[in-house]
Amino acid sequence: MEFRSAKRAILQLLHNVAPADCPALLQWMRTTRDFDEFTQDNNDVMLKSIAEDLRNCLPLETMLSSEHLALQKIQQQPDPTVHVDAFLYDEDLIDSLCEEGKMSRNYCMVCGSHQTAPLGFISHSFSLMELKFIYHHVLPDLSGKVLVDVGSRLGTVLYGGYFYSSAMQLYGVELNGDFCQLQEMIIKKYQFTDRIKVLHEDICTQGLLLQNADVVIMNNVFEYFLNEAEQARAWEYISHNVRKQGSLLVTVPSLKDSLSGLQTNIQLSSWVEEVPLNYDVYPQMYIDREALEQIHLYKIL
């Protein structure tokens, strides 16, 4: 059915709806996600395909045995917390896994009882919605620009940048060799080599790359993977090398929260200026507002 015929058919259907039910039907049409499969663009489809490939290579918790400190820190959270990668597992997929008994949103406070409480979820990757928010609403046009993702892990930021931006070059710096291999697998399969490059390096050896970057992205990058002394050293290195005037720094959480409790000499007021963000760009029912509000943008002074 071509467009004109389809439009006439829909309008005719609306004319046949009982007047008392028409407002409810129109409200449903405006707010439902039942049309998502018809409105997804090819970029979304490609990223979901990448997520499926990565799910097939990783355990459900998306944590590797080589991540000793991160695993330990998650276990030390005051409330029971599990790692659920937001790029690999969206809310619908989590619901399906819960129904199948493969995942739970709750834990038993007293074994054998019905007294339960919500599990804490933590992710070291951006969700698809967060990626779109960053590239469509946080960052400007990146044509001719160089973006660096510090701690690129699964490569989520790099793949999002490939599809949702015009960045000239996207660099991922990742210390864990296992994750570097996964990224290289995806880069090769989807032919991203023209714009994406992953470096198996410590970010504290990449001063020149940071100095030349137009955008640096840091998502929960040090807290779970380094002890406090190492975190302080890494942040000092970042602040000394991310100095290109007018370049942009995207962080989760805020710099203030990240540096809280660390012994550093970083003076934020002389290094960066925070850029206010509009978190109301998506309908409330479609987003995790709390997750978006963790994203902060800074301009280098």
C-alpha cells in the first residue's frame, strides 16, 4: 500500500472509532512504543546487531575474570549490586530475562521470606538512548574532529560515534586486552577501520593523543578499576594533558563527584567550564532521566 492509500485508510479507521474512545486511541498512538519497529533507522539496527554479537561473546554479567578490582568493588557496595551492561541489555531484554528466570531485579532480604528489595544495577557502558543523547544533543557537529574514549571497554562510544556523528577519527584507549580483542572483532566485522582505532594502552601514556583531542569521553572510567592513589594519578594526568582550548570533555559522573575524596591538586575553575544540558529532549516515558542527568559536558578553558 502506497502512502496516499495508507493515509486514507488510517483516517477512515479513526472516523469509525466510537467518539468516546477516540481520545484514548489518539493518546495511545502518541505515546506507545508499539511503532518502534517501524521508526528505527538503520543506525539503530546496526548498533543492536553489534550488541547481539557482543552478548554472544560475554557472560550475562558482562564482567571478565580479569577485572579483579571492579568485581571486588561491586561486591563491596552497601546494597546488593549487579553489573548489567546498558548497551547490551535494554529494559525490554532485562524484562524477558527476568521472566525466563535468568535475571532478577530483586534480592531476598531474609532468605526464605517474601521480603525483597530492588537490586542495584550498575553499567560501564552507555545505553543506546544515552549514546543518541550524547551525539545528537550534547555534542556539536564533529566534522573534522578527533574524539577519544578513555576506557573504551566494549567500544560502545566508538560505534555510536561512527553512526551518529561525523567525527573524523574515533580513538578508544583500553587497558584490558580481552576487551581490546572484542573491539577489534567488531571493527573488522563491520568495517569500521576507516574511522575507529583502538589502542591497548594505559591512558597515562597517551599524552599526545589527549592533547590533540577535540572531544574526550569518560564514563565511570577509573572508580571501579583503580585504587584511590591510582585514580588521583590518572586524573592529574588527564587534567595536565586535556588542555586544548575550546575542546570538550564529557563525563559520567560529574568531575566534582569523580574527584571527591581523592587527593589531587586539580582546580576545576581554572581548567573547565560546565556547559548546561537540556535533559528534556525526549518524552519522559521513553528515557531513564536519572541516567541522562549523570552525563556532564565541560569546555576546556
